[in-house]
Amino acid sequence: MRPAHPTEQAVGMAYYVSDADGVGGHLRDDDDQFRVRELERFDTEPADANTDAYPHLVVRATLRGWDTNDFATRLSDALGVSRERVNWAGTKDKYAVTTQLFSVYGADPADLPEVNGAEIEVLGRAGRSLEFGDLAGNEFELVVTDPERPDNAAQITDELHEFGGFDESNARGGSRRSGAETEDGDVDAVSVGVPNFFGQQRFGSRRPITHEVGLEIVRGDWEGAVMAYLGRPTEAEPEGTQKARTFVEETRDWQAALERFPNRLRYERSMLHELAECDGEPGPDEFRAALERLPSNLQRLFVHAAQSYAFNRMLSKRLERGLPFDRPVAGDVVCFADTDAPEGLVLPDTDRLQRVDERRVDSVTRHCERGRAFVTAPLVGTETDLADGEQGEIEREVLDDLDLDPDDFDLPDEFYSSGTRRAMLVQTDLEVGTDPLSLSFALPKGSYATVVAREYLKVDPIDLG
């Protein structure tokens, strides 16, 4: 275990669990070198099925240079239908080659347009639209560009194999050797595990402030939340943007700030418009109204990022205490495996929880060894029950340090969250290619490819893309 990059420490990821020096380099030198393919659980009927019973056309799209939202808008415009008729299971960004499903209500295969940068394949029809719960996970193929120490990948893999609890003594039979070659020269997949941190993208790679905004919201400080979003310049931003943020912090002159904030910062400008229209000095209601000028998904993201930050802090504290991630100690709360997960994907089901007392430690450990149970930590909300024992101490220590309480998440509208729990460890079978250096693996939904990649590269998170 070694200290993480300072930017990662600032969002709660305090450590790498592998001690070997990173291979260096960077990701996403080209879109083709970062590939993502969704693993869905969604059945379709033939494309010529009755449209009354199956009104949703389901297609698989492989996209280059498109993020999910923009492609959905392009597709709906080309079909001449409302954007609300296009649905998907998971959102992907544009700096990758991504393959995912879309459903379109009322569309016919013959109506599908040709779209530059998109390969569209008709799968069939369905009686309902795709939704987030249909996404089980994602497969990743990542190429590392300009690695400085590529040979270190084997040692890192061995260390992650051990951290994941895959040894010869447990029931998972983790005796596979990292880098072992098959008879045809391919590299065997190796079972590895890493802390299930929320990756840097959750908080902002260049300006990690979404959790800071969320913490102010949860504490009831609407003004503090607005100023965290408008102000707090970072060196990664253009000089003009830094000066605009500094100006609004120092003056609170909303109208004058509008003249300084560039047009591309449309969310900040929308908030400034709301504040500039106030009669007199804005109060809590006006600051909240400014935040509510933002899209509802971004409002939710602020609170989710605060939960994610606390979760990351809890995992880092557990690492500091030397507690295991692959098996429980007394007081832990575990969840069980989703038995409907696609083949080869380990998928926790956080709707099925069990508290582990002293009597159950051994039996639950056996479930964890067989991949049937997973130790969890909370994404804190109004319905959160904290763990007992040493993990409970960690959870309360982090919440006290952040001045948070589960009841604080009883917030209006989009800011409300009941909370849930999340597996502490993410496990996968990983292949390391050597020419070029590449990483191939699958993760359950909600887990971040960069959380695996960071253990290998150990670089500034900006270089992870």
C-alpha cells in the first residue's frame, strides 16, 4: 500500500493497494484505445414482431466520438420523434469507442438513419423501453500509451490478485499465475481485486468540486453550495475562467460576473442570471433557486458525489486499519450476489443485506470466498443503518469529520436521497496484453475502469482520461 496521487487523495482515494511502481504512460491517446461494451440483461423479440405488443425498436450502436446524450438527440432528430422516445441503460462519454443498446418507441428498422461515427444494428423489438436497471456491467479494453515501466504490470497484477483474496487456500481456487501464457501464446486472465472507489470522473477530473457542492447542500448551506460551484478556481482552468471565479468570490457582483464568465460556462451563467435578477441581497431561497436552474441530473449528482466522497474516505480508513476487503469482520454489513448476472460478471445485489455478528463471521467468510457475498460500506442517506464493530467506528468517524448525519439527506426534490450500500471490493478476471501494453476486464455497473487502471499507471488522474 502506498500514498495515492494528491488529486486522488483530495476525493478520498488515499492509497494504491499495490506497492510496485506504476507502468506510467497515459490512456485515451486515441478513441480506439479505450473501448467499452455494455453487458445488458434485456430480452428482445424479432424485429418483425407485432408493434402493438412490442412498440420499442431495440438497436445496438457502436459509437465513435459520440456521447450517449448527444447521439440520442441526433437519432431522435433524424427519426422526427421526441427525444423522450429514445432510451438507454447506461451513459457513456465521447472519448472512447462505445457499444450499447438503445430503444426507440414507435420506430421501424427502415427509418433508421445513417449517422457518421455510428454503426447501428437492429436487434429486435421489446414491450418496454430500456432503463438503468437493465445494465449489468461493462467490458473494457484499454491501451496504455508510452508506458515507462511496462514490465511492472506483472508484479502489480500479482499484488492485486492477492488483495482480491484469490489464493490457493480459499474456495475460489485462485491459483492462476499472473502473466501465464496459454499454448497459443495468449495471456491467461487473472483474478484481481481493487477497492471499489468512485473514480475521479465522479468529482471532476480537472476541477473536482461536485462533492464540495454536495456537502454544502447536505449541510443546508445553499449559499456555500452556489459559491463552491461558481468560485474555487483551479490551475487546470484557463486564466480568464480563474479570474472570473476569483472575481465572483471577492465581489458577489452577480451582474458584473456575468460579463466575465465565458459563454461556454452556461451552467454558471444560468445561476448568475438567477442571482442577478434578485431584489436586494439573495437569501437561502434565492441561492437554492439558482442551483435549481441546473439540470435535474446535475442536481442529483451533487448529492451523489458527496455520498461518494464519504464512501471513498471510509474505504481509505479501512485500508489504514488493515481490515480485509474480501471477507468480513464482526459488525460488517454484507450483500449477496445477483444470481441473474451475465456469465463471467460478479454483480453484488445491495437489496439483499445481512449484518455479520461474531457467530456468523466464519459462515459469511465462506460465502465471500465463493463469490456469493460482499462486504459493503454505505452511500449515506435517510434510510442508512451504519455498521457495528470496527467498520461502524470508521463510518461514524468519517461522518463526524464531515459533519454529516443520515437525516441531513432529507432534502427537497432532486436533492433527496434515501441512500444505499455498495460493495467495498470490485473483482474481475483481467488480461494484460504486452504489445501494446493493454488491460481487458469486465466490471459491474457503477464501478470505474479507471479505478483498476490507476493501480497500473499510478499517474496524475488527468492522464487516465
